[in-house]
Amino acid sequence: MKRILSVLMENAPGSLSRIVGVFSQRGYNVDSLCVAPTDDKSLSRVTITTQADDKVIEQITKQVNKLIDVLKVVDLTDGSHVERELMLIKVATRSELVRSEIHRNVDIFRAQIVDVDSTNYTIQVTGTSDKLDAFAHTLGQTTEIIEASRTGICGLARGEKALRP
């Protein structure tokens, strides 16, 4: 089961390494990782996506909470939350027919063309991981995907819930 953990930690050298170390020491894979400082530059928020059951997540959460750099850990998948991911994808545009089909799919998926060249487009799309997968699959049926880069999931709890120190 896909799980999304949000971790509030001190923005200090080695903090991220210690958190990821908890996963690797126990043989769990990190599917995606999104890290950035918060409005308080001394703190960072880490969003970690992994595949695990309730027992494993409880174990990981307890072990990450024990780390000195960690202020708080929340499993976002336990409640209502918003999640987004960003993908940049470069595709070949070898003919007018391909270009028009790409534009149609960009409109359908509410994406944006952010760079244009005589032979390719670079497109930005945001949304859930499923939406990004569907967009890439759809484009792959129309044209050659030259390369793609994804940020990993960022997420926040809905409503008044907030991850604060």
C-alpha cells in the first residue's frame, strides 16, 4: 500500500541522511522524496513516499521520531490530504500532425509547454502520480518521449491539520 509520510526536521547537514538511513537499514525502499525548507529557514519538510503496510509504517514512524533532528512525523495517508507531483517531459515533434496531437493532450491534461525547439517540446504537468503516469502514457502513444524528470510527491493534510513544531 502506498504511504506518504510528512516529516518536519531541523534544516541541518546530515538530517536527511539519518532519516533515509532508517528506511535503508530496515530494507524498505523510498519511492519518492521531496525536501525543502519551510517558512522558518531552520526547519525543513520532507515528504517520503513508500510501499508498506500499517505495521511497517508504525515501526518506521516510531524510529524516525526518535531521531534528534526530527520534530514531528505524520502519515498523510491516514487522513484526508492533498498531494501533487511535477513532471517535466521532453517529446519529439517531427510533424505538424504530432504537434497538434501534443497540443490537444496538453489541453486535456491542463499541462503547459514551457520550451519549444524545432524538433521537440518540453512540457510541464502537475497533479497526482496517476495523472502524470496517464499523461506520459498518452504522449508515448503519439510521439517519442526523449526524457522525463519528476519531483516526487509533495503533500499536506486537508483542513485545519498542520505539521508544526
